[in-house]
Amino acid sequence: MIHEGARAITGQFLGMLGASATVVGFVAEFGELMGYTIRLASGL
């Protein structure tokens, strides 16, 4: 539950640090991609 809550504020945190919308989007989607990749690999 804490992990999911922390993921929800990643975009706002990066924006507060001055990251552009492109960087925020890339970081968020890259994290999702890595999560699904690890789930796929560990499931096999």
C-alpha cells in the first residue's frame, strides 16, 4: 500500500524539482514498463 501511494506522487515530486512534463512522463512510464517486465520474467 505504501509503495502504490508513493508511486502516485512521483510526478508531482519531479515537477516540484523542476522536471519538464516530458521527463515526468518518461520516468513514470518507464517505471511501469520495468514493473511489468519484471512481473513477466518472474512469472516464467
